[in-house]
Amino acid sequence: MASHLADPEHNPSFTRGVFLGELREDFIFPFPELPAEEKENLTAILDSFRAWAEATVDTAKLDHDAKFSDEVRTGMAELGMMGLNIPEEYGGFGASALLFSRVFGQVGETDAALAVYFGAHQSIGCKGITLFGTDDQKKRWLPQCASGERIAAFCLTESGSGSDAQAMRTMAVPSEDGTHYVLNGEKIWISNAGYAGVFTVFAKVPVEIDGKPKQRVTAFIVDAHAPGVSLGKIEEKMGIKASDTRTVSFKDVRVPLEDRLGEVGGGFKIALEILNSGRLGLSAGSSRGARKILDTALAFAKERKQFGRPIGSFEMIQKKFAVAAAECYAADAGWIVCGLDGGSRRH
Ligand SMILES: Cc1cc2nc3c(=O)[nH]c(=O)nc-3n(C[C@H](O)[C@H](O)[C@H](O)COP(=O)(O)OP(=O)(O)OC[C@H]3O[C@@H](n4cnc5c(N)ncnc54)[C@H](O)[C@@H]3O)c2cc1C
């Protein structure tokens, strides 16, 4: 298994250093630039996405309808967005973290629900297959994910286990003949659930250690259309409504042995690795989205007049903007620290 992203021996952290009072400037300077070829690719991807989104993505309508139209989903697939960071050999574009995060930022700036759809699919949904799948698993699942034919989702959270993910109760019991696992349990708050064709699911497998029965968290690739998989109703969120969030239930679902991801007991580490890499894109999408909101609010504050003056000229409003701008800058700086902005900042 690859070294743990959070392992300081293999991946020393700038941010950790900040907490310890040690500024490792050598980690962030010179500021990482995208290589020329990647810069060209990035410009082409951003230009085609922006042009398509302008003509197709109507955020107010998507939020009102609480679902993506076929046109939006097909468009994202045809643009190649759903395979952006899936390796080329499995049908994707093979984008680096730098390029992927920059594009994620643009999607977040365009429509937050679309960013969740885009991110839940490849940042977490099928990321486990990319990082930990066997060649056979990658060949069987990733090309369909890359083309957008199968949307992926990540099933970790349960009603009794959120932050404390290891407290999960979903179980995967090996069949007597050893050909498959029988999966039972319920996951909640699953992004992309209603669009999904494949789930990465975390469940406990019973094992015997030193003669004592134990349970070990293990990861599985589960066909969303397998008998026994069912979906709850769409969660009524306050925003990002088109990103379909639901409960996913598993009732005696047969998961073939060849769809176990990694070793028995390796699931928790796999979940953390996926979430660690997923957070990079998510932070890019969120910080660009926040900046877009700030720009929109600023335009309104300049245009809206009360007492004969734009409201943006009042000190109290200016204070709010100062705080928001500082927070947006800090969020953007997170990219810089991670070297994820690729030298292509527009603000
Ligand atoms: C829109 C949306 C989409 C989601 N999509 C997915 C998805 O695709 N797949 C998936 O598996 N899950 C998904 N989730 C679930 C999400 O990952 C969980 O909400 C998250 O793990 C936190 O769990 P929880 O909500 O049960 O909060 P809890 O664990 O109950 O935490 C509640 C609060 O207590 C705090 N807290 C908990 N433990 C500690 C501690 N030890 N010390 C200090 N504070 C603590 C937390 O920080 C939090 O503020 C989604 C959630 C939302 C809202």
C-alpha cells in the first residue's frame, strides 16, 4: 500500500509546521508553476467549461428543481469532466492535483451543487479504485466512471457514525464458499446517491484474531444496481439541492470477492487516504465559490443606494467586506500552501 498521506515521515506538512512555530519556506517557494503543457491544457479546459456552463448551467433553476437536467449531466460527461483525474490508461484525462484543483475551483465558482457532483464522483467516489484498486478492478470500473456512464459515490457515514467513522455497523460477511461477501447496513448523507452507478462502501468484516472474534473495517466496490441496494428519499438541504444526497441501504447484497478493495482490515486507512486527497479539490471549489459570492455581494453593495449613497460606503458594511475578504484570502492561501493554485490566479 502507498505511504499514508498524513504520515510525517513520508509527507512532512507545512501546516503542521505552522502549528509548531516552524515555517518551512522551502516547502512553498519557489511557488509551484504548472508546466507549460499543463497550463495550455488548463486554459483549454477552463475555456470550454466556462463557455458550456454559461449556456447550460442555470443555478437558480437547478436549485429549484433539486436535480441536474440530463443536459447538464451529459454535458459534463461530454466535456470529459467526469474523468478529469482518472488515469489516462483507464479512459480519463489523468490531470495532476494542481490542474484538477484549479478546474474544481472553476466548477465551485460556477455552481456549488455541480462541484459536489463533480467532486463526490472522482475526488471520493471512485478515488479508492484509482488509488488502491487492482489492475483488474481499474479496468472493470474506471473507464465507465471516466466516461460518466457510471457516476460514483462514497459510502462511509452512518446514523451512529459520523466523525467517529470506525463505529460503523454495516457488516460484510464472507460467504461459506468464499466467492463473495454478504453486505448489510445503511449509509446516510451520501452525495450523488441518486445518480450513482457504483459505490465505494466501508463495512466491517468479522475476523478471528488470537482466537477471539473481531471486526475489521474493509472497503468494497459495490454495483449500485445490484439486488438489495435501495435508496431513501432525497434529503431536503438548504442549498446545493441538485447534488442528490440520500440514505443508501444494503440488504443481503452479494459483493463478489474480486470487488473487495484492498485487504480485510485495510478499509479505514483507505477511507482516510481518499478523504485526504479529496479535501484538496473540495477546498479549491469552496474557496473559489466563496470568492464568487464575495464579488456578487460587492457588486450589489456598490449599486444599492440608501440615504442617497451606495450601501457599500457605510462603515458597518465595509467592515463585513473586510472580514469576508480576509477569510477568502486565507482560504486561497491554503491553495498556495498546498501549491495547488498553479500560478493561474485571476484575482
Ligand atoms: C451535504 C453533505 C454531503 C455529505 N456527503 C457524504 C458522502 O458523500 N459520503 C459520506 O460518507 N458522508 C457524507 N456526508 C456526511 C459527512 O461526512 C458527516 O456529516 C461528517 O462525517 C460528520 O459527521 P456527523 O454529521 O455525524 O457529525 P458528528 O460526528 O455528530 O459531529 C457533530 C459535531 O461534533 C464535533 N465533534 C465530533 N467529534 C468531536 C471530537 N472528538 N472533538 C471535538 N468535536 C467533535 C464535529 O466537529 C461536529 O461539529 C455528507 C454530509 C453532508 C452535510
